[in-house]
Amino acid sequence: MKIHHLNCGTLSPKYPRLRSIVYCLLVETDDGPVLVDTGFGLQDYKKPSPMMDGFMRLMGVPRKVEETAVYQVKSLGYDPQDLKHIVLTHLHLDHAGGLRDFSQANVHLFKGELDSATQPRTLLERGCDSAHWTHDPKWVFYDQVDGKWLGFPRIDILEGISPQMHLIPLPGHTRGHCGVAVASDQGWIFNCGDAASPFHKEVDIHGYPEAQQSLNFLPGGLSHRFCGPHVPKLRQLIQEHGDEVNVFSSHDIYSFEKNLSSA
Ligand SMILES: [Zn+2]
């Protein structure tokens, strides 16, 4: 059972000058490959909506087809049509762009997230592109917490499928925003989405354990505003359970490079 770490969209804005990624996972399960977040999709590059085009210009997205999830799924030897499940942290345009490339897939997400995308209450919640779901995906909504996972509320998803996966509600960035925890042979992998560190500064890790630093780039006030209130608890998770869980965020290029080299 392998978990592939994928960059499904390089971000390299000029102001501020940063380099980042959209961190997705392809999880090999006993029910076929499962994608966690999709990054940008083919249509975003071929025929972007004005909003997406503006976002990609601002963020310096190179628009490489080779970075799309569908291209990488094929490169890993899978037929994209065989991908039955996508799990989403949230519906922002840099996370859900590839949904149309897997129109047959069930799309698993926290129920409040579609409400947040279709009836936005904050500026951040407006960061979705409804073109990404005009194909009417097979949504699978979850709204009930099933228990605890390392101190966080836990929603069981894809039940009966191995490895075990959970949505971990981390509201704040958007109302329905979640992290995704996946059991791997080496312990848990936890993509905490946009609940921490939108960018990784290239960088100074002096004085901090690497992962904590990567989850803590934005100053406190800004972090709370953009990511929600979870950074202290995520840091505590790393301190208390760092040997059993690998925590990273959706735009954490530092962890991505580290995880790729140890994969
Ligand atoms: Zn987001």
C-alpha cells in the first residue's frame, strides 16, 4: 500500500517572492487509487475562468499539464477512469480544479464546505470557482463526528476500505475546511490543508524542529486570520505525537521535498 506525494500546481508569486506547491496525495487502497485534493485541472490551463486566470497570474502558476493530477495518475500507471474516490480538504480553486478530470469519482467532503462555497460569508470563502463542479459530481457529504483522533474530532470516511482515512474538521479557513488523515505503514500522514502555513519561506529553520517551523511561518495574527485557530494545536500534535504522525499543510513545499526524498 503506497502513498504518493504529488505537487499538483507550483505557485511562484513575484510579490512576495515565494515558492510553493499544491500538496496532493494519491493513496493506493484496496479499492483502487484515492486522490486527496486535486490541485489545478486541465481546463484551468486550457480555458480558465477569469477568476482562475487572475489567480494563476497573481500566483505565478506555470500551467504545466504534467503537474495536473490526471497526468500524474496516468504516469503512475492508473487509468484515471478507475479512480473512484476523491477526498477534499476544501473547495478552494487551487484544491478542487481537477474534479472535472475525474468526473466519475465520488467526492468526499465535510457537508458545510459546499455551503461555504455556494453561500460564502467571508472573503476567503469566495475563493472557489463554481466551474469546478458544473459536471455535478457525486458528492458524498459527512456532517457527523465519529470520535477522536489524537485529540482532534474525527470523521470516518471510505469505511471498509484500507488504509483507514479520516476527515479532521479544522474550520476557520472556510467553514467546512478539514484535514485528511491517512494510515500508512509508517504511521499517520496528516494533510492539514490550509489550516497552517500557506507558504513556506525558504528558510531559516534555526531554533525550531523543522515541521513546527513549516507550520508556523505566518505571524500569529495573520495565521489566525487566514488559517483559522488551529496552529497551536497542530504544533502540540507534532510535539506529543510527532513520532506517529507526519503533519504538513497544503502549501508546505519543505515537507513535500522531505517526504519525496524519504518515500
Ligand atoms: Zn484554501
